Amino acid sequence: MDLAVWQIILLVILAACTILDALTLVIGLNFPVITGTLAGIIMGDMVLGLAIGATLQLMVLGVGTYGGASIPDFTTGAIVGTVFAVLSGQDAEFAIGLAIPVGLLMVQLDILARFTNTFFLHRIDSNIASGNISAVKRNIWYGALPWALSRAVPVFIMLTFGQSVVDFILNEIPEWLMGGLRVAGGILPVVGIAILLRYLPTNKFVAYLIIGFVAAAYLKVPMLGVALIGVALAIIYFKQNFKNPVAAGANGAALLVGEENEDGEYED
């Protein structure tokens, strides 16, 4: 069984839309369970696509690209795994085995897409300084191209040349390039998290931050467990600090108590 031209076109478009949806509308195309199902429909086996996507969805629960982190792209893996499972007449287990290396490969391409976007970012800064608003809008749209191509091009190559191209790329890429991309991938999350902490009231809740860090780093508590600890601490804090109704002003609006800091936040 060979892929028809229309199937390749639809699958490539689907791959490009997954990352664009993750960055904009977030209507579900960035979830493996949805993408796997759509790929299954295109390939004529929706049930197999749903099974593959649902299995991969379990692998990314609680994982997100917050703070600029690049994570394994099992959404693209769901597309490729579903296609080759249908073409070869294999089951979901075969597809999962293929989707994992595809997802790991996409991490490196995701980092390259982020680096490429810095070119358009500098152009946007220059146009903002010169007041060229139309050029700012154009470069924002141009910035979507590296993201879309980072998914569309590898999917097109994989669908055209087969599974061997995935193993070839993983085995033949120079170690210095892979090492550099791994270092960059490790730095981006740190920078992103630092930016997030800058705009959160970290000084006020640093004790909670330490508890979460110890639970994840030393006690090896899974992410769901850390999240539940955070919910429990939030409930305790709410009960201790909001026992009485908030005082209302003359017009019924709530009054803000405390002093405003340099970040525009109110502290007790």
C-alpha cells in the first residue's frame, strides 16, 4: 500500500497545523489523541489512529512547553506512527515504537525553529523603533513559517522516503551538532522559568517553591503529585488568609489592601 498524493498533502498540512495551533488557538490539534485520530481518518483506519494517539497522549499528560521548554513532540510522532502502522498492517505497539524516536528527533528541530525566529524578532524590534507597524505585522506572520516548516518538512521526508530516514538522521547527525542542540534545549527552559518567576510573587511564596523543588528533585514525586501538593498548599493559604469577606468600597467594589510593589502587585 502506497500513499496517495492527496494523503501526503493532508498529512503535511496537519503536521504544520499542530504546532501553529499550540502557539495560537489551542483547539486540540496539538494533542496526540486528536492528531492521531485525524491521521487515522486520512489513512482509512480511525480506530487505530485513535488508539495510537490516546497511548501517546498518556506520555505527555502534565508536560508542556512552558517557559520556552522543548519537549518530545509525540503529536508529530502520532502522525508518522499511524501512517506507517496502517501502511505495514501493524498494530499500535509498532506505531508507538516508531513515534518515540520521531518525537525525540523533533525536539532538536523545535530548537532550530526557535533560533530561526530570532531573526524575525530583531526585525520586529527595528520596525517598532521606526514606527513601521505594517512591517511589524508582516514579520509576525513570517515568524510562523519556521514553526510550520519544522513539522511539515520532516513529516514530508518521512512519508516520502520511509522509516529508514528517521533512523538515518538519528544515527548520522554529528555528535557536536546534537550536543549543541541538547545544551541549547537545556538552557531555554531555565531562561523561560526565570522569566516566569520574575513576574510571579516569588518572594512572598518562596517557601512553597522550595517545597515543590524538594518534592520533585529529591523525593522524586511525579508531576501529578507535585501538582496535588500545590493545590493543597493553595487551599491552606486561602483558608488562612481569606476567612473574612473582602472589604467593599462605597460603590460595592472590592478594596485592595496592602502596598503596590514595583511589579504592580499588592502585598500585605
